[in-house]
Amino acid sequence: MARKPDTRTYAERKARRPLVACEACGAAYRQHRRTQRWCSRKCAGPNKPGAGHRGGLSPEARERQRLYWQEKNRRRRAAKHGGLSEPYSLAEIAVRDGFRCGLCGDEVPMTVQVPSPLAPTIDHIMPLSKGGDDTRTNVQLAHFRCNSVKGNRVQGTVLTA
């Protein structure tokens, strides 16, 4: 049996929605869905679980998430070019290399972030695109600027910055 089309106007349909209180600010609003808990996106943002960039994740969780994706992308790139991969962290490589850039030899400040030219980055000695592995023995600490200038060349063929 076919369902009869709803001939009520938008205002008539809206008037039948239940009036509820917003969980964040307490203001009365009409629900669009039964699961709606807030009157607006502004109220939902900081209160919604897992709100991501709107304030739902703690800084520690955001950092863990960033490191997870960084590691996952390195593994994916190594697999794409047929290389091996092993887990490591930027901090681990920095301690091993004595907080010195493997390309220019200057000290690398660990508090600076990309896109600053002095930001710490991982440089692959034999680039992944040239068949290198994503292992501790094939990586070194480098400034963002030095790593960008080197590009996907082998270390002996670096242009000077």
C-alpha cells in the first residue's frame, strides 16, 4: 500500500517537534532528530565526545594521533617502494644523533615545529623512492630546510642551501 504524501507545511511540521532543553546551555529548542542533544553547533562543539578539532581531544591524545598517522604513512610509503619498515620515533632518532642535523651538522632545536626551517625532521639517507628502507639504520635527524633542499637525492649529491 502506497504511503500518502505529507501535505502539511514546514511550519506545521516544525510545530509538532518536541520542545527540549539544550544539554550545554539549557535553552529550549525543537529537536530535528530524537538523538539531537544540543541547540546549535556552538553548544555541541566543546561538549560532543570525540569532537576532534573542535576541542574534544586532549593535547596528549592529539599528539598520539599525529604520531600514529606519521608512522602509518611512513610504513605505507616504504611498502609502496618495496622497502622494509620498522617502528621508531623522532625523539629516539634525535637522541641517537645527539640532536645534530645529519646534513649540516648544526644543533636541531626540538621545540620548533614545521614549517620553521629549523624544525626537526626525519631524513632517509637512501630515499624511499630510490629503494631505501624505513629503518633506524637508514634515517637521520635533519633540519626541515636541509631535508627539503636534499629532496629525494642520495646524501653525496646534496645542493648547498
